[in-house]
Amino acid sequence: MPTAREQLLASTIWGIRRPKFALTPGHFLLRLNDPAIPFDHQSATDLLHCYGHLRRALTELTGATAAQLHLSLNWQPVGNAIGEPLAETSTPTLHTFFAWPGSRAASAVLALPAHERSAVSNNRELDDQLRDWRDGRLQAPPAAPVESPSVLTHAPLANESLSEAAHSWEPEGWAERPFHVEPAHPGPGLPFRGGHWTAVPRFSAGPLDTLGPDSLVVLAETMTGLGTNSQPPFQGMTFWATDVWSSPAPSTIHLFGRQHGGAPSLLSEFVTRGGLELPTDMP
């Protein structure tokens, strides 16, 4: 039987809980306590704080070394839902899939059609440990990172081998934004299809919870703008990120425009071609 959803931690703006249909032992939700709360500096700060609390707890309790994060805006999965967990509510919700030795990654589950997935039901012991971790209190947030005006001159971008001309897509003024954003390039032999972008932090970063909250707000605004300014506009947007804490390279975030009908989903193609696979050299 699926584990009943219970609150594991309530913070000011976000809460940590299990989904109704947990797909892996490391599957958790970070959900807004009130869907009317805007995503601004305060909300972003609390979201990063909650994710950091959960990341540090699972690192200590399970030896977790990575997490994969999913968020969809204005979008409900349909059909086989390849590459995405099923939505439980219209309230903005961040799905997190933590990985530790011997656990399953999100890619192992989400490459299956929704009707073939099975819920895990042995999470009680870990959930109790999470409630008790640090006496159930949020730790003080880490010191805010200093976003130096010195931009990374050779950030390890997702498409490192591309020419500098290929990196000039960004609209005027975007070079000052905290993320480098560009259209994702298709795999060998595949035609280019618009609607898939990558975003890479311009400044040196460790785990994603060490990003500045204002950087996260700018990324959210960029994500919304890409969807509404495309021709035709996308009906929704999806965010996927893989956060490997030992990696010296900034995380690459994938943004997908969502559209009902028409060509096969770019997200499902991304997942079935191994886009969510964790690095093989990960601890």
C-alpha cells in the first residue's frame, strides 16, 4: 500500500512531506503552505532553506550523494507521463528524488509509463528519523553565497564543445543574469526542435541550496518568459535538475516547454535517451 502523505517538516512558507504515491525511498515533496504566496525573495529563501535541511539530513542519515528535482508550472501530466511524477495538487510543488548507495534514481522509475509504476511503502523508519533529526528543527541557513561580479570565464556548460558563436543566443542583457541560458542542442543525428533549454549557474556553486534566492527568482522569471514568449506560447513549463554534491561543475538545469498534442514530448525523449541518468562515477 502507498505510504500516506504526512508532513515531515513545516517551515514558514514551504513544507516537506511524502507524496501520496512515493516512487522511491528518496521521493519527497516541497510544497507551498499557501498557493497564494508569490514566489519572491522570501519564498525562494525558505525553499532553498527547506531543501538544504532535507539534503543535509539525508546525507547524514542515508549517505545521500545527489538529488534530482522536478517542478511543473501550469501543467498536469497526461497519458503515460514519461519523465514526470503525477501531480497531486495544483499547488506549486517541487518533487525531489534523493539518491544514495543502493537506492533507485528518478530515471529508473520515470522512464516507465505511469500505469506501470509501483509505490514504495517501507518509508516509516526513515521518515521518523527525519522528524527527529536535529530535534525536528530547521538549522540556521548557511551564509548567503557571495555572487562575485567576476563571472566564470570557463564555466563547464552542458555543450562544452560548441563554438562561442553558438553561445550567443541569449537576448541582450541576459549576460548579466545569474544563469547562462541557451536552447538545448539535440543528440547526434536528431533534428533541432525548439522548446528545450539549459540553464547553468554563471558563478561557482556547490549544491543547489547554496544558490542565492534572488538568482532562483530570476530563473523562475526566465522560465515563465520562455514559455509565454515562444511562438506559439507553451501551455506549461517543466524544470528538471540533477544536483550532484561532489561535482566541481555547476549543475545543468533543463527547462521544457509543454504542449498538448502534436509531436512527441521533448521531456519523454530526454528521459528515454538517458537525460536523467546519474553520473556513473558518482560516489
